[in-house]
Amino acid sequence: MPKNPPRRLSTQLTREALVRLLPSNWHVNDQEPITTDDSEPEPDVSLVRGERRQYLDRHPAPHEVAVVIEVADTTLQRDRISKKRIYARAAIPVYWIINLTERQIEVYSVPSGNAEEPDYQQRHDYRAADSVPLIIEGREIGRVPVGELLP
């Protein structure tokens, strides 16, 4: 799907902000596949365990991904419904939607896994003046000012 300049900028700003916070045994992927049981979504940004070279012959599996992030403007409805279901079914612990239209970050957590209608049990919204916690393996490793990720 073509990306407009604000969406592209937000994706790049997000990647750069997260790289600064990650522990050494994690890396940031952008627009790269994750292999789930039934699909290979390509989130705008994902936080992946391990070194890049360990994925030379395969894509990361959901249990190797701490956070997936979609940057949404015209894709907001799809990201809130179908993408959210894909990530919840795969039990990816945290899903962010950087909602450019409403200038906020929606953080979804506690995935249901392979339920009949997969979803996340919790949602927290963070506005431009807030900082969103970056949670990896149940631990907050830092906070990201939402305004720094918005164009």
C-alpha cells in the first residue's frame, strides 16, 4: 500500500526512537514479515528478540516479537479490526496503532490468542502530550513521548 509522507515520517521517527531504548538482545524491524500460523503480516515496525543474523533463513515467529506497530491514517479501520485480530491470534503481547488521524497511540495488550474472535483485552490511549511505556517481556524498559512519533 502506498505511503504518504506523514505516514512514512512517523514510521521512521518510531523506528529511530525505539532503537535508542532497546536492550542489546533486541532489534527493530520495519515493514518485515512475521510468520504466524496462518499468515505473514508485515507490520510497519516490530521489536524482535535476538540478532538479525539468526533470521537469515526464516522470519521471526510471534513468540520472538515483543511489540508490533502499525502507523495508520487511511488504514485505521483495517488496523483496528483485521490486523488487530491477526496479532491477537498470534499472541503477540503488545500492539500499537500510531493513529495519525486522532494524533494518539492506541496500545493493545493481553491478547486472547487463538480464540474464536481473537482480540486484545486491554486498550490504553496516549495523546500527543503523553509518554507511552515500552514494555518488553512484561517489563517497562523506557517511555516514548508520543509527540515525537507524530508528524
